Amino acid sequence: MTDDQLDGPGEGVGRVLGTADATPLTFWTAVAPGSYLQLDDVVVTRRELPDREPVTIAGVVTQVRARHEGAQFDSDVFAIADGTLPAQVQEAAEVTTTRVDPEFYVPPTPGAVVHRAEGDARARALHFDRMERRIPMGMGRDGVPVYLNADFLDGTRGAHVSISGISGVATKTSFATFLLYSVFRSGVLGGDAVNAKALIFNVKGEDLLFLDHPNSRLDDPTRAAYAKLGLDAGAFPDVRVYAPPRVGDSSGTPDVSSRLTGVDSFYWTLSEFCADRLLPYVFADADDERQQYTMVVHSVAAHLARYAQPADGGVSIDGVRLGSYADLVDHVVEQLNDDETRGEWAGSAVGLGTVNAFARRLIGSKKDLGRLIRGDLATRRPHSINTAESAQVTVVDLHNLPDRAQRFVVGVTLKSEFERKEKAGTAKPLLFVVLDELNKYAPREGSSPIKEVLLDIAERGRSLGVILVGAQQTASEVERRIVTNSAIRVVGRLDPAEASRPEYGFLPPAQRQRALLAKPGTMFVNQPDIPVPLCLEFPFPAWATRVSEAGRPPSETLRSITQSADPFAVVGSGSSDDDIPF
């Protein structure tokens, strides 16, 4: 069989070089006159064998070069350009093998025709034909869809996604939300898509509060791009937004300014804080774990769980009613300062200096956590973040909270969601957790309650159907076991120093360099099925990414859970008469 009879390979673009070593895994091809190859192009060639069927070798272009053949000195370029010195421009491309079929590893023959892979040949080269469930991720450099193997995302054969890149340029969160949209809307989950959930923590501005609003900037080319990926361009149909209560607001009004409907406040009652032993999450950064007072934290938490009794929204401890977090902190500090009760609360083996260090840290938390841990709001009112009882996409807004409060919310929410999945004992329905700034919550050094929860999710979440989609500026600063357990690794625009770190060793040298230049919307995706990361561009979000883009949302998303339970409740301040559900 001749090269011209190769089954659906596309046009011939060159021949395998004879002046550079060709191996089964890497070879160079000379580009034919009038043709071109660019980085990320998919090519295929065939090696004829005397005693067996031909071997098809497919790969991705990972480097391209051009040079003058016939030039001897650098200055010859001027003479060649003037036509006084004969020379020929020759381009060549390095090809990294992605598939050998059948798996008989021989090098391609120098002079063999190299074709641009198209259609089925491209799908075979990139292993898309072996993916039983394909999730569209975006368009390749050739303008053809690129897919992700769902088996390595939903826990079937692997799970978790790690997304790295410079803040504000790498579009990490945009890609994470597009990936969620594709998972929910592409049909790869089948009947499980209806019950699958997503939990998104919003840490920057209010951009993620409008996922259920269509993007008013959506145009026909963008719709066409979605259609090419097999997706309808639209907003997330089922979204619930949670926000912390406003500071000093006794009614628990959610602290958001741009979105006034369909938002619920989240908080924890004092009784829940004590009974569920949430005190360790007040001390949830690496500096806390390096201090000796962590033993006091757990001792006090156990004491509160044992003796705190619910009392009219607050708690009662030893007959003393406490109606706010500040009251609880003051009571704990008072007991620790009392020589008679200190041992009962902190343990007999703890020194006074350690107790005082704990007390100072606890007192400092009153300002940050006072609006989240409440004794003045109705316990019957919906206030818990529970994805099982929420919408398909639950957005938890943290951007107005100080760092300590953000850590507390993330830690406690992940803990409760993971425990809920553990009690259910099944992987279905899936829960996707999108968390930005992962290096803050699971740093490489030190330990904390949040880091332990995230490690648990990374190591056991696959079997329980909890999928972590973590984003960070620097993967080199994230706990290694979390990055290692991520089957899918995604890289956007990188900082030069970060790109040189070993965590990005899966990127070929040319892609590492290109990551320094990548424009917003360009991502390099590495997945176990394909030996070379794929460069892709994902389409402009079809949902609003800021209030200025927000179109009119579906009517069913306008009401919050509180309003659904109480038709006379209006959540949000500054609401117009149109928001009042009469």
C-alpha cells in the first residue's frame, strides 16, 4: 500500500527528514514547498514492513524551524535575499509520537510522506476514538474540537483537575466553569447529569454570581463555536447563590451589592458551632498548626460539644446563656483565665503561656467571624450550605470576607459536604468542587484542618464521587499529593519563574515557553490518554461573568430558598416593587 492510499489522512505536507535521527517516539519532517506546519498540528505517516502489516505513526508537532540551506555565514542571509547567493529556504517540524498502530515500535523511514491528519485519522492520532465518553473542552489550533476523556474526570479511572496560571490572565475560573457547563450539558453523564452537583467558591468580586444569567455580549460566531462543540450556548439553568450576612445587620441580609434576587444568607448557629466541633476551623492556617496551642483548640472544642446546650438561638454553658459569638469567646477566655476552671477547659498539662496564646488568637477572631456564627437569627430559617438540597450549581460568595473567615467557610463547608458523601456511601450523584487559590488552603508546607479535608478529597474523593477542580497561580506551592492525584492538569499563562518548576515537567520545552505568551482563553491540557498536552481555546462564556453582561435570568432562579419557604420574605436590600412576590 502506498502513502497516497493512506486511509483518510489528509493532505501530504512533507517527508520524514533523513538528516536527523528518526526514532519511534520523535522524528523530524521536512515541510514541502507551498505547505506549512504549525505547532500543535497533528500529522501521520506510515512505515512499510516486509513481513507484517504497515505501521501507522501519528504525532503532534512540538517544534518548527526554518533555515537557509546553502548559507555558510550569518551574513549570507543578505546576499541570499539580494539573489547574489543561491540558497533554499527549508522548514522542518519536530513531531512527538502520540500513537503507533499496531504497537510495533519502529522509526519512520526517511523520505516517507507525512500527511496532515484530518477526520478519523486525527481522532485516532489523539486517541479520541478510544474515548467512550468525550467531553468537549474547546477548539484545537486547527479549529476542530478537542475532547477530554470523562473516565478520568468522574472517577471511573481517575479524577480531579488542577488548573494553574497567572491571576487575571490565565482565565482559570472561566475554564473551570466552561468545563462544568460542558460536563452538565454535553450528555456524557447520561441520566446522572440531572442529579450531579457543583459547589463553586467565589473569592474575587461578584463575577460568579450571574452564572444563571445569559451573557448579553453573546454573538452569532460564539453560538456557532458552541454548536461546533455540540453544546447549546446559554446560561446555567439551575443556580443557587449564598452570601454571608451583612456586618451589623440583625436581619441576616446577604452581603451582595450587584445581585438582589435569588441570594440566600449562610451562617452557623452557636449551637451548631459547638455541637459540630467547628472551633478548629477558626485556627485554620499553617501558622496555627505550628503553634503549641492546637492542643488547647481541640480540648476547648470537645468541652463545648459536651456542655453547650441550645438556648433560644444561642447556647447555655453551665447555666450561662450566650447569645453571640463574641459572648462565647469572652466566656471561653474567662474560663481559661480562671485558675479553677482552666484545667477543665484546656487540660492540666498545658502551660499558661500556651493558653494565653490561644486566647489572644481566639479574641482576634471575634471581628472576622461574628457575622457568620450567630445566636440572634432563627434556627428554622434555611441557612446551611447543603448541595444535596440546593440547585445543580451552588455558588458560595466569599469575596467580602476577610482571610480568616474565608478559610473558616471553605473548611467547614467542605468538611460537611465530604461527610455527607461518606454517609451516603455511593459515588453518585457526583459533586464537583471548584476552589480557586488552592495554594492558600492547601500549601505545600505545614498542616491545617482545611488542608486535611482537601487531601482527603484528593485521595478518597474519587471513590465517593467528590471531584476537586482546583485552581492556583503556582502549582509549585500546592501540596504535592493534591497535584499528583489530579488526573487532568491544565495550564494557562504562566510566570517565567513558575514555568521552570518541575511541576510542569509534563509540558514539552516549546509548550513551556509558549505558556509565557498564552493569551486569555488559551489552555494546555494534559490527560492520561494522550502523551502530549493539547493546546486549545475555549469559547467566550455564554453566561454573564459580571453584572454589566447580565441578561434577564430564568424566572425560577429569581427567588431564594428563603423566599420559597416564606413567600412574604424579600431577600436583599434596595429591592424594587418588582422583587416583592405578591
